[in-house]
Amino acid sequence: MQNALELVYWIPLLPLLGFLINGLGRRYLSKSLISIIGCSVIFASFILSCWVFMEVKGGNSHVAEYFNFISVGKLIIPFAFQVDALSSLFLLIITGVGFIIHVYSTSYMKEEKPEHFGRYFSFLNLFIFSMLLLVMGANYVIMFMGWEGVGLCSYLLIGYWFKNNDFNKAANKAFIMNRIGDLGFLIAVFWLIAKTGTVTYADVFANVSKLNSTDATVITLLLFIGAAGKSAQIPLYTWLPDAMAGPTPVSALIHAATMVTAGIYMIARSNVLYSLSPLSMNVVAVVGLATAILAATIALKQNDIKKVLAYSTVSQLGFMFLALGVGAYSAAVFHVMTHAFFKALLFLAAGSLIHAMSGEQDICNMGGLSKKIKITYITFLIGCIAIAGIPPFSGFFSKDAILLSAFENNKILYVVALFGAGLTAFYMFRLLFVAFTGNFRGTEEQRHNVHESPASMTIPLIVLAILSIIGGFVGIPEVFMQGGEKLNEFLAPVIPLKTEHLVSQATELSLMGLSTATGVAAVVFAWFFFRNYKRSEAGGLGKILENKWYVDELYGKIIVNPLNKLGDFFNSVFEGRVIDSIVNGVGKVVNYTSRQLRLLQSGQVGNYILLMVLSMVLIFVLQFFLRK
Amino acid sequence: MNITQLLFWFLSVMALFSALMVITSKNPVYSVLWLIMVFFAISGHYFLLNAQFLAIVNIIVYAGAIMVLFLYVFMLIDVRKSSEPQKYRWIRLAGAVAGGCLLLVLVAALRNIDIKNQLAEVKTGNIGLIKNLGIELFTNYVVPFEISSILFLSAMVGAVMIGKKE
Amino acid sequence: MPVNYYIFLSIALFCIGIAGVLTRRNAIIIFMCIEIMLNAVNLMLVAFSKMHHLKNAAVDATAGSDGQIFVFFIMVVAAAEVSVGLAIIVMMYRNIHSVDVNFLNRLKH
């Protein structure tokens, strides 16, 4: 039997094929055919990924070089895939969650016209392809290609309903914010090339000694800017809530489970570089934690269910960056995995909820739905428990791993992070209670139409719910089970294992108890406040939170407005006076000279010979007299 | 100044003068006659360089055959009618100036070449004799020689084809 | 004779030929000027051949004879060329009743 690792190129190739077939044939294929193609390619990729994962678990890793992508002087950038513990884990998450969301989409999007339906699935496949490219690339350039690809797909899918101009603006915002980060990433790659002469991970990490500490700090900070753009961290996080303009499965796949974790992947991949620069680590940790808290506070007062989830995503990503910053790379990856499960679950359940409410997204207009849409309610509840970090659901283990690492690193970080975890539990259960308990606050028509979603939507919910419950056990701490923390062992080839434990088992257990207690307390508070929710005007701090700390307005004032003014200036003065006159001038000059040159083409042999002789004279003069 | 140099200068002046007359004569028939003078002068040079074979061939082929061909063409067409109109004077001036420029540039360029002081063998040397060139031509250069006969054949056919009425 | 005398003589003849091509518009005269240029080149070749012979006769008795063979072949080609060229001129005269090259401005179109 052929080794699975030789076949890795099929994993991204299949979604690409799906993209091409669906994209080109979207006017000719029927909806059912499109969904079959779209889902089956991802499923095939998933099977292959499982196979690859088994191989990697057996201790194999593989770098497959296909051809030289760029070859300039000494710099050779091969087009190569690297399959090791980290990337195979991401492969599983991407194709697995991706497949579930594809299946979910087939019924969520079924009211679209066939050609838009085809467009949707081709974008989704293209996204999976780019994401796979991102995690499978064996060097930073391939990663960057995937990086840009997912950015593009994110843009395309946020603006999927392109007839709504607000959605287009949200898409633009996401794209432009990402570009800012991408620039940082790009400069970091150039810097790496300049200093080490290579971008292949293995070579870079073998040559880290060529980097002095300044280089390492600058490179890692630049990489972090890229990661902050992609993974929505301060100051580039504002695009993610707006990105909720896209269809809900897109939010689940791109803006919760996979794409936004690309930044985590990148930093986890570059952990060797980050280990060289304590300053960068601190920056990452502090920014991550600040983002986590800021987003959590905003999420407290949002009423749009998808916005709440979006801010929750930003906040959870902040936690992951905190983990990266304190050196707990495997904890971050662990949280990426569990987060992929429960956040995808929450988004899909929210989608199901929105579906049931005929497109209503404001939780103030919901309420009392727990009886009517039971499966959605229960799965949503499971998601909430998981994210709130209540044992033994998956979120508990991963969040606790992060908190523990923070505690080992710095007590203040731990306290703030614990506060953030409490906030998480609070706003998630607020969402749950407001939406599902109390009295129904929507219109009569909506009340009449409330219905459970079809099986193709509920089955993915159930699968994800099961994963959210049990997904944490792969990283169960050794306190509970001998030979636990399988995940860390698995990731050891990429992420060096931490050998010594800084805290005793008793401390660890009490920390867990503390975080569980915080979570439960937050849930109880939420129950107390929001069991019977009534809409009320917020004031003071609440109003600030409702307006998201006015960050968008602030950015508008200090960045967008001056740029607009500058743009106006350039438009009216520079464009009109300088550029136009240059462009027109060039045209006029060319026109005039060609009119004159036309006279040379007299068609008379004599003139041609005359010109020939004069040119010969000129060549002789140049050759003999002006050569020196 | 010995007789060789005298002959050289005489033949050179004759060649240049005749060539100038070729391009300045109004009547094309005179041009042809002056051209024959040029050929004779150049043949004289060949004699001086003891290239007897080329000298003879030059007279036979150029002054004999080719010039007769030219004269035949004048016979066939009405030369008077095609006398040139006097407009485009500036283009003639430009032509003369361009030729002069080329002369100037070439002379200036070749004024100081490194073979400047080497001598060309005059009056003596036997490579130009018919016997030696004949041996050379029929041993080393026999293939090109035969190919040139094919060239003549095709030229002949071509000339007939072009000259034929329809 | 110093070889550069021959060089300058040849250049002069060649440039006279070029000036003739440029100033005259009668196709036959232009043809004759081309013949002058060919002869200028021939003369130069012969002069060089003799120069070469003088220098290398001790080594090789036939040194420099290639130059004269070239001249011979140039004459051959020139004769063929003249026969075809004059046929073309006659043809041209028959068609446009002139041998003025300025009437031949089809290249413009």
C-alpha cells in the first residue's frame, strides 16, 4: 500500500477541483449536484487527512517538494508541503469541521438561486483549499499564498450577498484590515530572507543562530502584526464583528473555526523564533489578554446574536494569543481545536435559530424558544457550557491549560484572564437565557413560523455537540488521568515539550476549582439577571459597551477621516493638475511624434536608403569615436 | 616618384574622376561610358597588383558583358523620357551630404589602423596568375565554382521569365 | 605601395557609389552605382590579398589567393545580379513607362 504521506497533495487538490467544477459549472449544474460535489471533495480530503493523521501519529512526518516555485540567485523557494504533527492536526480540524459545515450549508442555503448556490460552494471549496495550503506549506511563502487565499475567500463570502452595500463595505473592511496585517507578515518574510537566506521552516529554524535578538524581535513582532490582522486582535479586530454580514455557516467556518486561527497556527509554527524574543512573547500575551477582555466586555451588551458570537470569537482568540505569549503553544493549539468545535457549534446553532425565526438576529425579539426548537436549544446549551469552561466539557480543559500556563508565567495575567473567563461564561449564558427562556417577544407571524431545522442542519449540530463534549479529553491533564496530555505528546516534534511543572498538583487542582467556580457563578448571575429579559435603555458604562467602546468611531476619526481628506486633496489637486496633465501630455507627445515620424514612411526607396546611410554613419561614429 | 607610383596615382585619379562623372552626367548613356572608364581604371590597378587573371576577367565581364547589357537596356527603353525632374533638390543635397559624411567618418576611423604601414605587393608575386588561380579554383574551390554555374542558370531562367511579356 | 592608399581609394569609390545611389533616381544609374561599390570592394580585397601574400609567401606559396578567388565569385554573382536586375528594370519600364524609382512608392501602402 502506498504511504499516505506521498498522497498529501490530494488533500488540497480535491477542494481545488471542487472549486473549479462548481465555479465553472454553476450555471449548468443542479443544486443537488453542486452540494454533492462540494461536500464529497471535502469529505474525501477529510478521509485522506485522517489517514495522514494516523501516519503522523505513528511518528512519521514528511516534506514533499514538488517544484521550485521561485528561484532567484541564491534564494530558492520550493513549492513544498510539510506534514507533521501540527499541520496534520489542523488538517483534521479544517477538513472535519469544514465537511460538517458544508453539509449544514446545503440546507441553510437552499433558498438561493442555483448559480449563487454554486458560487457559494465554489468559494467555500476555494477557502478550504487555501486554508489547507496555509497549514500544509513547508515554508512561509506557501503559507503566505494560503494566507492571502483565505483572505480573498473571506472577502468573497462576507460579500456573498453583494446586493447589500453594507455587506460589501463589511467585506472591504475585512479585506483592508487584513491587508494591514499581511504587510507585516510580508515584511517579516523579507527580513527572514535577508537574514537567513531561506524561508523553509526547517532551514529557518536550523539557522536561528544567524539572527541576533533585535532581528528576532522585529521579525516576530511583524509576524504578530500579520497574525493580529488575520486573527482579529487589537488593534485590527474590528473587521471580525462586521464580517458577520456573510452567511452564518461562513461565519462558523471562516470567522470562528478555521481562518481566524491561522494567526495562532503561524505563531505556533514559528515557536522557535518566538522563543528567541521574550519581548515579543510579552507583547503577544498582553495584546491577547487585552483583546480577550475588551471583546468580552463588548459582548456583554450586544443584542445581535451573531455579533455576540463574533466578539466571543475575538475574545477566545485573545485567550489563545495569551497562551502563545506565555509559551504554552500546545495549549493554544488545544484551544484552537476545542474552540473550533464549540464555536462552530454555536454559530451553526445560531444559524438554525435565525432560520427558525425567519431571519431575525436580534435576541431582544426572541425568547422562550427552548420548548419549540429543542435540538437547537440543547446543542446551543452544550456549546455555551463548553465555552464557559465548566467540566468536563472540552472548553474547560483547554481554557484551564491556558489559565494554568498564565499562572505559571505571571499571577497578574492569571487574575485578569480568570476575570475574562468569567465574563465569557456570563455573556454566553446571557445570550442563551435571553434567546431561549422567558416570554416570546417577536411578532405573531414569527411565533407562528418557529420550526425546528431539517436533519441536514441538526445532524451537524449533534455531531459538533458530541465533539464539544468529548473533544477535551485528548488533552486531559495528568492530574486526572495517568498518561494524559496526549495532545502535548503528539505535538512534541513541532512544539518542544515542557518538562518541569512549576506548580504542584494541589495548586493545579485548586486553580481548576477556582475557574470552575467563577464559571458557575457567572452562569448563576446570568440566570438571575436575564431569566426574564425585558428590553431596557442602557446608560453609562452599558452604553459605552453597547457602542463597542466607540473603537470604530475612534478609528474613523483618527485614521479614516484624515485619509479621506488626503484622498480628497489628491483627487482634486494632484489628480487633476499633475496626473492628468502627465497622462494627457504623454498622449500628446506620442501623437505629435508619431505624426512627424509618419513622414519618414514615404514609401520611396531613396529615402529609406538615405536613412540607412545616415544610421550607418551614426553607428560608425558611436563605434569608433564615442566608445571610450 | 617611380613609374609604379606614377601609374598608381594616374589610375586612382582616373577611377575617382570617372566615378564622379558617372553619378553627375545628365545623360545615362554618358554615365555608362564613364563607368566603363572606371572599370578600366580598376583593371589597371589589378594589373599593377599583378592580378592578371582578375584584370582580364574584369574587362571581359564588366566592361564587356555587363556594360553591353546596360547599353542594350538603354536601347530598349526611351532614356529621354525618363530624364529626371528637377524637384526634390534638397533630397539630392542630403544624399550628397550623407555620402560625404560616410566618407569622412570612414576615413577618420581608418586613419590610424595598425596595418597602415604594411605594403601591398605590386608588380611581383604570382598568385594572381591564371595558372595559380586556376589550380586553386579547380581544386579547393571546385564545388562553389560548380554551384555558381547553377546560379547563372537560375539567373538566366529568371531574367527570361521576368522579361517575358505576360 | 602602402596598403592604406588602396583602402582610402576604395572608401572614396564606395562613397561615390553611395552618393550616386542617394542622389540619382534613375534606376539604371542606381544600378551602375552599385556596380561601382562592388568594384571598390573588389579592389580592396585584391589589395589585401597581395598584402597578405607579401607577408606570408615564405610560409605558404599560395597565401592570399583566397582573396582573389572571392573577387572572382563576386564578379560571378554581380553578373547574375545584373542580368536579373536589368530584366526587372525593363519589366518596370514596361509597366509604368518610367525608370524613376520615386514612382515605386508602393512600400507606403
